Amino acid sequence: MSHLLPLSRVAKLVAQPRHALQEMIRNGTLATFDGMVELDELLRAFPEVKWDDDAEFRRVTEIKDKAFAKRVLERALPDKEVLAARLTELGNDYAAARALLLHYGSVMTWLDEKIEEIDEDASPETHHALHTVRAFLLRNLAEVPPDAEQAQAAIVQERILKIMSAHVTIQPSGHEFFVEGNDTLLEAALRNGVSLNYGCSNGNCGECKARVLAGEVKKVHAHDYVLKDAEKDAGVILLCAYAPVNDVVIEANVAGARDIPVQNLTARVKSVEVFNPQVAALHLLAPRSQRLRYLGGQRIDVSIDGMRGRYAIASCPCEDRHIEVQIPRRPGDAFAEAVFSRLHANDTVDVEGPYGEFVLDEDSPRPVIFLAFGAGFAPIKSLIQHAMSLELAESMDLHWLADAAGHYQDNLCRAWTDALDNFNYVPHAQSDDLDRVLAAIVTDYPDLHRFDVYAAGTAAQLERARAHFVGQGLPEVRWFAGATDA
């Protein structure tokens, strides 16, 4: 019986991004069966991988050894009932495999006896054939396959992964993610940038209802919302209250920009990060009971004491309660002046949003070019981080065209380049000849028809950039623009 692994788990086992594995599948160097990878094929395609089968055990042991870190341990390990259920399932798998081996042993005993029985009255030719078959079987059963050790280590590591985490597929969107530690299905989805519908996130409103299509889940948090008997019979659960026992398929809607309602909340200032006299980042923390729902690239209104401004969100929706907005210092912007001069940690501000539809096309697997003009880097940063969390794009190229504020997060962009094999960062110095810079950029992409382009800047900058890209072969429908002066 073959041992099949889902592609997402293969990516974790071999420490490769999904896009790299998908490229291997496209060029024929990695074979799949119904989207799954057979163990023998995994060992063949990745002979250089060191199957460190006790790495996860060591990680857990290190956590346990830190006496002060009980809360960390509780977050790192699954809920105790979920963990018990996963261990029970693993025990059942072992028992089934053991029973199958015993059955195979019985079959081999019967076969050996049958050969002896037939051999009594056999001709010399049949006698020779029977002993040839018997010798073949005994020799091959006694031999240890050359890759047995690697196969055993790979299976052990995969089983540990299945104990520590569960793979989730959302239908009909096809989003995939892992639930790790004691996260609920909703917490894990949001942590991975998947924008599932939810309201209170604590079991009162029922907005996170979804249906389990395959796999087993377990209730880990009580909820006050009452599901109807017909819903329970159909497999409906609250995502905020359940965790997966094993790999599951869930039917749920993934929200688009138009699906997320405008929300109002009061957030606390974590810090004000002044990059330079022209740009600062305002780091906010949403209340525990009212996390802000948004998509990468959207904007929010922020206000204090009657001063108000609309700014692009620069953080990823996967960052739990953290919200970052980058504030350019512009004449007449009273809120921006307050950020630079008198806003401090633990102050509170009012937040309203999100607004805008400058968001990722999550159905597109195409390579992406990101184009940021000056402080237009803020929504581009949010989009890039959201794409990273979803592992969407085949490749990502960032072109940042500086204004007077310069490349104020240059180190972050270079860190992305160092960390990701599919990310490329190209900073462009401030220039009075924008058309020359844009012409040079598009020249580097003779196959623009293959790309999606996301650009953020002033309306005038975006129109000039659109003319260059579309004029050189980019389909109009793959040009996505977010105006910072709208």
C-alpha cells in the first residue's frame, strides 16, 4: 500500500515553498497522484534531504525545559483532547498496519505450504520453477530495501507533523493552511492570511459558521450561539470554537474586499516609529474582542480629538491584532502632525474601515511585479506580506521608486530578498525623469503578458506607469492600481 502525502505537507517536510514544488510538477521532475505525492517519489525527488526525525520532539522538549514558559507551551502544543485524539488515530494507523503485516505473513505461510504441496508430484521443470519462485520470495523478503532507513525517517517526521499540526483545505476557494499549537480553525486561518467570515470570534454571533466536508474536528471552546439540529446533522460548526483532529476539508466562504463590512473600534497605540522627517509608522493594537477585519492593500480612517486621516494599512491581515499605518507628513494634515509631535504609546485612537478594493487576486498563480511610488510602499508592503502568508505568487519583484523620503524601509526589503528565493527587490533613486525610469523597468520584462502588476502612488504616477506597462504587453485586466491621493 502506497504512502501518499498532501503537497502542503511535503513542502514542510522538505522545507520548500509550494510554488517551487508546483514548478517541479509542471516541468515533470515531481510526479503526483490526484494532488498527492507518493513516498517513494518524495525520496527520489529529494535525495539530499536529511530526515531529522526527532527535530520536532527536540523543539517541544526545549519548550518544556523552560519552566517559566507555561503559556508558551500551551500555545505550542495542541489542545489536550485534540492531542489525545491525534495520538489515538496514530495508534489506530499503527494497529491497522500491524494487522496488515500479520495478514501478509499468513498469506506467505499459506503460499509456502502450497508450494510444498504442489512440489510433491511436480515434474522436474515445475519443481525448478517452484523453487525459483520460493527463493525469489525468501530473498526479497529478507532483504532490506536500500532506502528503507530514509523512508522510515520520512514517515516518522510526517507522523510527528500530523500530531503537532493538521492540514486544512477550504472549499470552494481551494485555500490551504496548517493549524498548529492550540489554535482554532478560525485563528489559524487568520494567522495564515485567509479571510474567513467571522464576527465576535468568541462564540456569540454565529458569523463563522462553516461545514465540515471531510476529516474530524473537536470542540475546544464553549460557545453561546445555538446551532440548529439540522445544522449539526449537516456537519456545521463554529470555526472559532473547533480545532481539527486530523486533516480536514471545510466548506466556508472566503471574504473579498466587498464582503468585509466597515468596522469601528478604538485601538491602543503600541508605538510611533519615525523613519525620517517625512514618514512615520503608527503601530496600533486592536482590542481582544474586536479584531479588525481587512485585506492587504486596504485603507482605514484614523482619528483623535477631531483630527482625522485616511491611510493605507501597511501590515498583513495575518498579524493578529496588530495594525500598522504609515503616515506621510504633508502640509495641512493635522493628524499626521499629531503622530509626529504628540502621539505616544498607550494613547487611544479611533479606527474606521477598511476601505478600498486594491487587494490581491487570490485566484491568480502568476508572477507579480509590485510598483511602489514613495509612500505608496505602505499598501504594497501589506500586499507583499499577505501574498507571502498565502504563498500565492510564483515570484515577486518589488520596484520602489523613491521620493524625498527615500527607501525608508530598505533593510526590510533586502531581508525579504535574503529570506525568499522567489523575491527580488530593485530600489530606484529619486528622479525627475519618471518616464525614463518606467521605460527601463518594463524593458526588463519582455514577457509582461505573464505577469500581474500592483502599483501604488499618486493618480498621475499611476497613469503614466499604466501607459508604459500596458503599452509593452501587460493585459489591462492584470493592472491593479491604488491611488494614494484618492
